[in-house]
Amino acid sequence: MPPAASPAELGQAAYAGCIACHGAQGEGGIGPRLAGQSATDIAEKLLQYKAGETRGAQSALMWSQSAQLSATDIDNLAAFIASQD
């Protein structure tokens, strides 16, 4: 039986939907730079977007993106982003 995937490995697949705005390495682009942020900070921001909070000019886009994520998805995605340092 193969070993279970880590949260970061699971988050890598979810990050495919983030690349267009945040860059392949989280370097930013249309969206802000994610690289260098902690998993806690990323998860908190995604949960704020999921709750419909405004965090900046791209909030409306992030509301729809985060609405699709479960709490586990958010934790995995945050772990992947934080692992990209």
C-alpha cells in the first residue's frame, strides 16, 4: 500500500487553479505574491474570502474560488503554498 500523500502534496493539485493569477511558484502576477507567507496566514485569508470578507481589489474573484474549497482543501492548499519557500 503506497504511503498517504502529505497535505502539501494534496494541496499541489488544488493550486493548479491558482497559477493563472498567483504564478506557478506563488510569485504573484494578477494576484498578489503568496510565496513567503505562512500556512496559517494563507488559510486565514482563504477562510476570510470564503466568509465573503473584502480583502482587496480581487475579492469578488476570490469569493467564488474559496467557496469551492472545504476546510481540508484550504489546509492542504495553505501547506503547499508555504512549502514553496
